[in-house]
Amino acid sequence: MIEDNKSAFEDFRELHDKYTLDQDRWQEEFNVEGEKILEIVREYENRLCANQERGMYNKFSVNLAEKFQNEVRKFFPLIDHVGIITTKAPNNFFIKKIELNS
């Protein structure tokens, strides 16, 4: 998978490293490029697990898919952050005082 898409993974590795240092700054680009990487990962995961789901070892397919995802996370620990939408709270945030009558 990585050898077939070497340039995409190398570019994403650089972006992943930048994102690790400053998530707010790189979140938008990380989402765009990360979606491309996730498509590649899903394609290879489907190739790996599709035949097994139809066979007599179908109960092991879920475990295999999970192991595959864990291997991806070893290379890109923040891959699960792809697609996160961040919003900043307004600077004039305050909590109103509630008066209780007793």
C-alpha cells in the first residue's frame, strides 16, 4: 500500500508532522489531504478483508480489519483526527449569574 502510493504517503507524513506540532494551524489542510489517505487505506482494507467475509473465516474479518487500522495508526497516530471541524469560542464569552429566590 505504501509502496504503491509512496509520494502521497510521504507528503502526508510531512503534513502529519506539522499537524502534530500545531493542530490549529494545519487542521484544514490535514482534513483535505487526510481524506485522500483514508480512501487509499479503505481500498486496501477492503482488498484484505473482502474475500474473508465470504468464507468460513468471516468471524475473523473484523479482527483483521482492526489490526490493519492499528498498523496504520502506528505510522500516523493522529489519522483519527482527519475530518475534525474546529471552531473557536468568541472572545466575549461569559456566564450569566443566576439569581435563586429562597
